[in-house]
Amino acid sequence: MERSAAFRERLTPPPWLEINRVLDAFQLSHEPVGMADLAKLRRGHPDKVRCAALVRMRTAMENNWIAARLALGGSTYVSSLVNRLLRDAKERRTLAAHERALDAENEKVEK
């Protein structure tokens, strides 16, 4: 399903900024991680999958965009990993906690 450019423009914050906020919030493996460092982690790394799930929940970006930015492989692989993660109740609670932290951070920035 392709989303229109007008729909993407209405997103707040822009998805490329949101993915950076998600990465900063996770601090993958408790180390500062840049976009270039993501390729060094395996495709299905749990933290990368959690980031993908948060980005997918918080933005309207397509799986192929998320896969390219997080170095996760193909879009169908991202969909499979994220859906598997969202079926796990413990992981959903973890994602909810991260989402609340991101929302709190966004509120601080807006003030």
C-alpha cells in the first residue's frame, strides 16, 4: 500500500528525525550508535527490531524505508520481525515504556 506524499507531510515529527530519536532513546547495546554502525549488527538484532517496531508505530513510513535505514534486510523480513515482536506481550510492554519515554522527551523539546 503506497501512501501519498501529502499524508507523509502531515506527520509530526518528520520520520527521519523520529528514527534518530528512537535510536538515541535505545542507545543500542548501551553504546552510542550512528546509522553507519547499524550495518555491523546482525539483521535481526533485537534492538534493531524494537526500533523498527517503534518507527512503524509512530510514523507512516513503509517497511522498505525502515529496512534501509536500520540495515534490516528486505521489507518483508522487517514486517515478519515486527509482527512477531508485537505478538509477544512482554515486548509490547517494553515498547510501550519506550514510547512513553519518547513522548516525554518530545514534550520537553516542545516547551
